[in-house]
Amino acid sequence: MINVSDQHAPRSLIITLYGAYGRFAPGPVPVAELIRLLAAVGVDSPSARSSVSRLKRRGLLLPARTAQGAVGYELSTDARQLLEDQARRIHTTDAPEDEGWVLAVFSVPESQRQKRHVLRSRLAGLGFGTAAPGVWIAPARLHEEARHTLQRLRLEPYVDLFRGEHLGFTPTVDSVARWWDLAAIAEGHEAFLDRYARLLQAWEGRTDTPPEEAYRDYLLALDSWRRLPCTDPGLPARLLPGDWPGTRSAAVFRALHERLREAGAAFAGIV
């Protein structure tokens, strides 16, 4: 069993919970169930209710009643699209192919510089690197998710998206090291390995899989993992340093998912 730390914010855990189980529920998740499931990962009732309210104000959760008349929350259309996009990133742990690039070229008027800040933040959160001022780059497979994100945030009037090849004078492997902070990305993978490789080893040494314990460990591992594929663009191996830790961290997460997810679903009871 692992300890809940500050890195597991209640709002993040709610999004992770819906991504793992809630989006497959046949109807709204009752508030009482949300509180129970969050309590299992160390979130008290006031924090859970406050975080649900914030997600409601952001338009990610919508109040609705279950078939039995209980008050609950379901995902908005935007939130469902966000989680489906994110799920593809989270669960695609195989080595990516060399597929070309997508460029996001943007220009935001000075009078709307707050939108410029949001745009940069969201592109970085999608795994884009900076090729030049106002020019961001990512593997081509991320273009659809980038399009969804920009449309959801009403930022598409400021951005043009292009697909193409790198034909510059600097070798691509050198350019990639300039476009992304690979050391920081690697550090994130190492931190995940430091925490969860031992957890996986502990589970592999067991023959039982208690549902509540499996749910708790899986949700916390998923909450930690889901940030990594959203900042790591998933570059081809030939463009990465040798012994890239992302390969090992993806293998650890995949093994935890296979070991714990279904047993955790029995405790969640909402799918």
C-alpha cells in the first residue's frame, strides 16, 4: 500500500476516478458514492464536496439524478472528450513510430495576453515543445487531441495547425533536445519508477487482490501516471537518450493496470 501525498490533489483524483471508472457508469455517479470512493484514497468529505463544486463551476461535471432519484454528477460533453483523448495517451504505452510532426503556430493580440498564457500552458500540457516564439511542435498523432483542446477552450481563432517533416540543417535528434526539456521529462519518469516499481514488486509477490486495496493503489498510480504521457510527447526511440526511463515507467504502469484495474472495479461498483 502507498501513502497519499500532496501530489494527489482532490480535484485531480476526481478526474482520475471518472477516467478510470466513472465514464463507463450507466448513469450519474451518486454523490454518496463519490465521497466513499474518494475517502478510500484519503480525501475527506468536505474536500471532496468542495472539489466537486469547483469541477461543476468549470463545466466538467453536471448535476443529475440517478434512476433511483439520488443526487449525482455526470461528465459534460467537453469533459468526456477530454478523458477519452487522455485515455488514448495513458494506455498507449508501446514505442511510437516516427510519423512526422504537427506544428501549432499562434498569434495572440497583446490586449488578450492572458489567452496567450493559457495557450502556451495547454500546449505544454499536451506535450508540445517550443520550436520558436509562437511556434510549437509535437508528434503528428497529437494533432486531433490538440484540435479538441483548442476548440474546447475557444482558442482556435488564434492558432493554425500544420503537419510536415523536419527538413532543417540541424539533425532532428539535436533539435529535439532544444525543443523539449528532456531532462525534466526523464525526471518525471524516474520519480514514477521510484514510487511505483516497488509497489508493483509487492503486488507481484502476492496471490490475493483485495478489491479496496487494489482500487486504492490503482487510482493513486493512475493519478500519478496520467500526467506523464501528457507532458512527454512520446518521441521515437531514435530521438531519445539511451536507456530512456519512459520505457520502463510505461512497463510498470501497464503491469499495475493489468494487475489492479479489474479488481478495483469491484470495489468502485459503478461500472
